Amino acid sequence: MKNHLLIPYLTGQRRNGLTRVNDVSTHPWQVLDIPDFTENTISDANEKLRRMGQIYALHANTVRQIIERGARPVTIAGDCFSTLGVLTGLQMAGKSPDRILWLDAHGDFHTWGTTQTKYLGGMPLAMLVGKRDRRKDSRDTVGAFLDVIGIQPFPEEKIILSDARDLDPGEKESLESSKITICTIGDVHKHLLPEENIYLHFDTDVIDDKAKLPALKYHVKQGPSHAEIKSLFTYLRQHKLAAISVSAWHEEEDLDNKTAIACLNLLKELE
């Protein structure tokens, strides 16, 4: 079993282009997939959640096995929901991190009660801390999804969210009233202790550097540059990193693999 994992899905929808990572990486990556889940487009949100439950339950068990043999799991996936699989795997192995450092241009802190678009991709961090459905008809498909994975809510006060600058109404207020530490990349070091075990989640869209990473998804201006992320990752080498996950670029636009290679080179700074 490899400790580098590829999850070629975006909210349960197949993204085969992510497997090209194995064409350009110096590490072999194990592709986690479910053979029946081949659709590129799924319109029903509940079906997406059902499929993601199976995908990330498999992911969690694989992460657990990697940790139990003494290795550090590194995951690249099509969205930020991979954090749920990584954290669950850490919890299952008795290695829940002391701190989660979440780098993202977005808050990912929506619930059904705040979202206007009903976009699931805006909800992973809220789910990670235990927020479930709040719909008027009392359905709890989010709760069922989390139960399938087996995740235990992570304490808000142990999360650092860096450079989330594109926040929607409702989401912004929820974050500000939470116990999550919100900062810019230049202040991350102020909130980390040397003895802590850190789980690092890196959504590539945190970077504002279209020249080096032209195929970023959901690009948001006024964020850290490629060089600033590289500097942060070099700094993080002195800390104990329990796990690393990456929310990937737009693989369908990255035909020359330029963005993939740039991201893989950033990950090398953490080795």
C-alpha cells in the first residue's frame, strides 16, 4: 500500500484527469475509486452525498492503515471533502491531530441554513466541526453522510483557517462567531506550537498566481503567491505533520500538467 493517495472525484463525480498525477510525479500514487461510480455529472445532491459517503469511508480506512504502519498519508482529491476521510482515518488510528491548518481562498463553512447556491463544495469545514442539516423538513442527509464515514466532530478552537477571503453572507457571520482562528499566511506561525501534531489541508485555490498555476479552480485575487506558500511549507518542515491533503486544480484545463507539477513541487517542500 502506498501512502500517497489519489481520489479522482469531485463531490462524488468522476474526474479521471486527476490520475495524470502519476504521469508527472516522482512518487507512485494509489488511486482510490469505486468501480460503479463512473458518472462525470450527478444532479441530485443527496445522491452525491450517498456516493461521497462510500468514497470517504474507503478513504478513512486506507488512511488508518497507512498510519498504523507508521507512514504519513498524503491525499490529492477533487474537493475538500477528502478532509473528512483523512481526519476520520487519523481518529480511527488513535492519532487525532492537535491542530488542523486549513489553507483556502474560501471558508467552506456553509450549512443548508446559510447557503444560497446549495453547493456542497462550500460545506466541508462546517461538516468537519459537526454541523449537520438544518432544513425545514428535518431531513439530515448530511448527518447520514457523516455517519457513514464515521467522523467525530473536530473542535473549532483547534482549527486555523488561513487566507479565506471569498466569504458569502451567512458564511462570514458563522465563521466570525465560531472559535476557528482566522488569519493570513504571514501570521500562521503565530498560532502553531512546536510540539503539536498538525494536519495540513491545502486547497490549491488559496494561491493567487495564475502565471505559475494557470489551471486553478475558483481563482480568487489578493491571496498568497506561489513563493509565499513555498516559504510556509519550508517553515512547516520543522513541525510534526500527521497528514497532508490537497484539494486539486482544474485537471480538465491542465492539459500540459503545468499546474499539477507546480503543486507537486510545493508538496516536496514538506518532505
